[in-house]
Amino acid sequence: MSGPACVVFDQSLVEYDFGAGHPMNPVRVDLTMRLAQELGVVPPGSAATRPGHDGLAVVSAPVADEDLLLTVHDEALVESVVRSGDDPGRVDLGRGLGTDDNPTFAGMHRASAHIVGATVEAARRVWSREALHAANITGGLHHAMPDRASGFCVYNDVAVAIRWLLDQGAGRIAYVDVDVHHGDGVERIFYDDPRVLTISLHETGQMLFPGTGFPEDSGGPGAEGSAVNVALPPGTSDAGWLRAFHAVVPPLVREFAPDVLVTQHGCDSHTEDPLAHLMLTIDGQRASYEALHDLAHEVCEGRWVATGGGGYALVDVVPRAWTHLLGVLGGAPVTPATLVPEGWREHVLHRLGRQGPLRMTDGRTPVFRDWGQGYDPNSGLDRAVQATRGAVFPLHGLDPLP
């Protein structure tokens, strides 16, 4: 079951650009939207609502004003970002600006505020019932903190959207983050707020930036159990990742009973991603999108706000993964065996001088062993999952044992 859905996008969102050589190249967004258009997941054109279109409407993205940014971020950070955008190359290390991760660039404030505005617009459309599901694939900048930029993230669009939903009267929001990196910014911002359940599945911080997100990090005073971290061992593939996901996410989200499900879909968990060490395929990632879609319908009447996130295999992974996400969100999932359109592959060859993938699949059929079939203490993956269940399930009145 699905319903009316939209993606918030216009071409100027690709102005969030840290420059040549930076891993977070906005070409990944352009290639995603081109692929989604060629496959009919979204209609042609960059930013126009198409009444009656059976798939995903494309709607314009506003720019967040300062008052909206200040619901999460310190005024000093916003002022510094504005100055950095006016003076490219400016350095403010105390606020994470001018680093290798977050080099400053012309128009930085507007480009960053635009992404925030797009995610808040997605949240607004879902909360107002204009859409059942809404996405901003340029969003998911989950590392940004109230007082500083971090990890390619200047402003935290996800946190601002969650805050906006709370201010509009949402009683409970569940946030699920499947990026390979810990969703530390969103977790930290709501760590003491029992109205927000944050769940992050990521490669263990023992191996990967930002070095946080362990099972014992489970929420502040009065909000115990509201933060959930599944720290996965390097090398985890589809079967282990999906086993961990289904052992933790659905039971907790069901028990929490949120009004809205907000998700972050960094696809840097893929085996070809250059910045991390998990081994998922496009097919495993697609399975997570379907599971989250079904969960939204099960627990919160379908109200689902989805964002992008990390993902640095710019041609072979990100466009296919996020096109699958948009297909699921729009109620018209792309069949994995679908051929990648020749026109899109020609565009990739012309623009980047390389061959694109041939199909919308990596040729895998994801299967996993359900947690109810037993816990293996000799498995590093199972020990990681059990550590999370043991830390937070009792705080929700759930049995941590298989």
C-alpha cells in the first residue's frame, strides 16, 4: 500500500558543492534525478508538481530563513557560515568551517539553508497530509551540530525538520538512520528528548568517523532508551545487515508508536563505497527501503519523510540506490532486473568519461536469518546486535533475548 508522494527538488540544490576533489560531489544528485526521470519514477522537468502523475510529484524547495535555522543551530554558527559564504576560503576551525571535510565556498549559507528548507518542506507536506510520503535526496546532513559543521554537513536539515514537526504538534517521531556513519548530530540534538527515538545502524565507531554511536549511548536523563545504536563490524554484508535491522528497528518503532517516521538513507554502506568498510549491495539497500516503507504504513498511517545522506560511489551506487528509494516512496518500485537506460549511460560517458552500470541490481537476492531463529554468541555481528538489544530493549519493556 502506498499513497500520494513527492520529492522536493530543484536544480539549484546542487549548489551545495565543496569543490573539485571533495568526496561529496553534487553530480551524484544530478545523476540520480536524471536516472529517476528516464525510468519514469519522476516526471520530466526539474521542479514542477504534476497533478495526476501516477508516480512521484516533483515540488519546489524553499530556502530556510534564519529563524528556522535557529530552532536547532546557534546564532554564532549561522553568522559564521554567512561570512564564510561571502568570503570563500575563510577558516573558522572552532565551528568546523574551512577544514578538509567542510571547506568554505561562495554562497555556502544559502546553499545549506536551501537543503534545510527542502527537508522541512517534505515534513510540512507529510504533516499537512498533502503527501503521504515525501523525500529530499539532497538532505540527510546528519553530522552537523548546533554549534559547528561536521562531516560534510553545515546545517542539520534532519534535526530542523524534526524540530519543526514537534513544534507543529507531533507527539512522537522515530528517526532511523541507515548511513554507514553514525548519525551523531541528530542523536545529540535530541538525546534528552523522549519524544524523539533515534536509531542508527552504522559501521562501528572503533573503525570509522565520527568515532561514536555505541550501544551504551542510549539517551539522556528522562529520555533513557530514546537513542539506539547498532555498531556493526566491518565487512557486514546484506545478510548480516538485514538481520541486525530486523532484530532492532521494527520492534522498537512499533513499541514507540510514532506519529511520523523520518529516515536517512546514506548509501555509503555499499561494498564499493570508498570511505567505509561495509559490504551491502544495491539489492540489500533496496530491501531496507521496502522495509521502512512498510513500517511507516504499519505504525504511523504511512507518514514518512525520507532524506538522502552519504554515498561516494558517485556513478555505480548512489543514482541506482536513490532511484530505488524514490520508486518505493512513490509506490512504483523499480524491478531490480531493469536495464539502466542507454541515454543515461551515454550521459555518464560524455560527462565523466566512464561506463555506467548496466542494470538496477547487483545480482543478489537478499536473505537473512531472523533473530527469532536464535542468537549465535560466536558471531561478531550477533554480539553487536545483542549488545544493542540488551542496552535498550528493557527500557522499552521489550525482552532483549531472542
